[in-house]
Amino acid sequence: MASAPSTPDVDPFTAVEALRAALDQAEIVLPSLAVDPASPSLRLVDLGRVRPDVAMRLADALRREDRSA
């Protein structure tokens, strides 16, 4: 039986700020980006809803980053 992947102990507030800074460098804004207050024990980051053009810009930015690695 496969075990669940381990998840590092990352503060969700730190993760939100790091992601917001990285997205800002790519000139991408996710207005709803926040820590999910409905599930504090799960420590989820809510990426929110975005327009299709923003989703495409995010995908393009991730592809560019993947090519530079």
C-alpha cells in the first residue's frame, strides 16, 4: 500500500506572502489569494477565482519558469 506523501510544515501565511511576491514579479494578481479561514487545521491556501486571461498568464509564467530550470 502506498503511503501519503509527507508535507513539510509550512506556515500558510508565509506561503501566501511568498506566492504573492512571486506572482507580483510576473505581474499577476490573484485578488482572492489568502489563507483559507474555514479550515485552520488543514492550513490550506485559497487561490481564489480568476478570469481566464489571468489563468493563462499564470500558466505561461509557470512554463517560462520550467524552461529556465
